[in-house]
Amino acid sequence: MTGRRSAVDALETRAAILRTAADIASLEGLEGLSIGRLATELSMSKSGVLGQFGSKEELQLETVRLVLANFRTRVWEPAQHLERGLPRLLGICDAWARYEVDPGYPGGCCVATFSYEFDGRPGRVRDELARGVRQWRATLVREITTAIEAGDLPADLHPEQTAFSLDAIASGVGPARLLHGDAEIGSWAVQAMRTALRAS
């Protein structure tokens, strides 16, 4: 029982570190993460934090994975039970806009923040982030293609370009909310996404 409790405690500690790391990184970027800062925030020793991950790069990688998993939970899972094609696409747009308005991180959407930070940097962190973003883009393209084939969307709609448009709209929500204070940005984003899909 003691061993099981210790294992649970270790998992809870790791989860707490990653949640705090994501909050900090949303404001200061992944490069802004430091073992010392996390130790202070969590009232832990530096060795206690470092022992969970082994290196700053591993901490960054796990933070990226957490953020991508949270994105899937908030954006994909609420829509996955809907009929493929337009119904699911519209469900994704609604969930995506809600997420971008309130992603759960003080600095806004971490996927967007990390993408701007690492898009031109080679390495494992960029590769992990790119993998997750490519997977999401492929999901969008698949759903758009299904809706076109079903006759729910115009036949001349370009799936890849439309997926890019949806992503560009979503990426603009955070700055509009945090920098410009646009209170209606959630509904604006949904309408812009529907326009990109040419869906009424």
C-alpha cells in the first residue's frame, strides 16, 4: 500500500508541476520555464522538480504534450460524437471558439504561443509540437473533405486551404481578447469560421 501511495503521490506531483509549467509558459514561453521558478512556485526543491523530468527539454516536451492533450479534450472530444462532415465541423468550430476565448491558461492558447515561439527552431520540442498540429490539421481536412463529398459544402472548396483559414481565425482570438479587449470575439470567430466553410 505504501508503494502504491508513493506512486500516486509521484504522479500527482508530476501533474502539478506540468500544470504550473503550462501556466508560466503561456505567459513567458517554453524558454521562460526554469527548474528554479517551478520549485519556488510549488514550494519544492530544485532536485525534486528536476527528478521528475531529468532535463529542461524533457519538461518542455511534457508541457507540450499536456497542452496538446488538453486541446483535444476541449475542442475535439465535444464534437467527435456528432455526425461526420458538416455537423461535426460546426461542433468543432463552436468548441474551438469557446476554447480560444477561455483556454484555461493565463496567457491564452498555449498551442498558438508555442507555435510562434518554436516554428523556426529545430529540435525535439518543435518536432513534438509540429506533430500535434499536423495531426489536428489532418483531422480538419478529413472532416472538410467528408462534408464536401456529402454535398454539405461547395464542391470547389479546397480542404487544405479551408483548414488553414479555420486555424488562422482561431489563432486570432487570443490577441483580440487579450490585447484589444474584444468582448464579442467568440461569436465573431464562429461566424468567421462558418464564412470560411461557406456554411449558413
